[in-house]
Amino acid sequence: KQIAKNSVVSMRYIMKNSTGEILENIMNNDPVNYLHGSSAIQSLLQLQLEGLKAGDKKLVYLKAASGLTNEDFIFDVIIDEVREAMEEEILLGYPIKINIAHYSK
């Protein structure tokens, strides 16, 4: 399953500023989840994640030239899981916790 609109994406990342300083590192934490196509994360970042699948790694950029931020940021991203969003998640605009035992891929 590739990242596309209405996918729930689980990912971990390291966020650095333009000088390479680590601002946030969740590589050793639980992944964050978001609904692809929602406003949960910046659309410019989502565009760069589109088409990736579980296990993929990518450097993703948020440049000051976009007008969305005052400086450049680099995200070293690893995709842990991609799944189809459930109808209620699409309506809510964000992923909900599900009981894995009742969910089959």
C-alpha cells in the first residue's frame, strides 16, 4: 500500500534546522500517525511523502522559500505503516486508535 489520499500513515522522523541542529527526534519512540490529505501536517510535506510505502526512508524538506516558515527544515523520515483509512477517520479528518486484533490488512 502506497501513501495516497485517505491513507493512514505511521512514521518516525528526525527534524533538523538549516544548520543541522536536531530539533526533534522520535526515531526511538512510537510512530506518529496522520491522515494523508488532511490538514494534520503541512501539505508541502505530504506531497513529498506521496507514493512511499512501509519501510521506505526519505529526506523531506520544508524550505523558507515556500513562505510557510522562516527557515529551512529537513525531516529524515521512515514510514512504518500505510493503511486505508476507515470511513469514520475520513469524516473526522484524523486517525483513530483501532484494536489491532480486529483489523486485518
